[in-house]
Amino acid sequence: MIAFDVGSFKCLFNLVKSIPLTLKYEPGTIVAGQSNNSFEFEGWVENQPSNPNSTISAGDTSGNLIVNRYGTFTANYKPLPPAIPPGYLAPLYAIIVSQIVGWSIPNVIGWARARTQRGNLKECLGQIGKLDKRAIEDKIIKYYADGKLSESHRELLKERIAEYYGND
């Protein structure tokens, strides 16, 4: 028989002894099975000659057993799955952060480009009427070719120039 230290029993909130052990309790005693870090309390089993291995329903999830009859009671524990080792967490966090940064870079670049394009649109709108028609059109073409104005901004400026200077 191989014995593992999977937990302990507490009787009236005082530590009795780590298991495996055999103890005798008076009727009415509350026995609580408490697991250690690597095991989880699964339930109590009562071993009786008339009904072998019958599961006790009362107190199964909390680990409490009220001793109200004679018999042999067994606390069952199941091993917990292993935790993620700390050595694996740093690369995992690095992957998550790199994905978030990787997904957000295009959005940041797009936001910055749109902001620059809006600034250039405002500049060109402010120069309509201050510069001659040919100079403002050349400036718009240069900004558009350099990606400093979007297609919709260029169309808007063409309409405003046509309104102000006419369709010469």
C-alpha cells in the first residue's frame, strides 16, 4: 500500500492529524476533510458490511462529516491537474502582448495618417482664395501623390475650387 499526504482532518476546528490514520470519534462529532495544495476533496464513503462503499450525501462538497453512527468512513481526494509552471508564463505573456501590439500598430498608423490628412485638408481649404487656382491645384496634386490627402479630400477640394474659382 502506498500512502500519500493529500490532506488532513479537522475536528471541531482543531487539527487532529495528517492522514493516513485511523481515529475514533464520539457520535455527533463534525469531521472536516481538508485537502492540501495538490489534491481536491472529492467526498466521503462509508464502508459497511451491509452496504459496501456507499457514498455519504450530506457534507460531500464541504468535506464535513457528522459522525452519527458507527462505521468506517473514508475521505476521498483526487489529484489536481498541474498548474502552469512560471517558466511558461513569461513567453505566454510575451506572445499575447506581441499580438496586441501587432494588431494595434496598423490602427495607430491609420489614425496618424488620417490626422495628418485632415490637417492638410484644413490647410488647403484655408488657402482657397488666397492663392491662384493653378497654385492650389498643384499643391493638392502634390499632397495627393505623396499620400498626404485622401481621395475623398481631393474630391472635396476640387468641388470647393470649382465653386470659388469657377470651371475654367
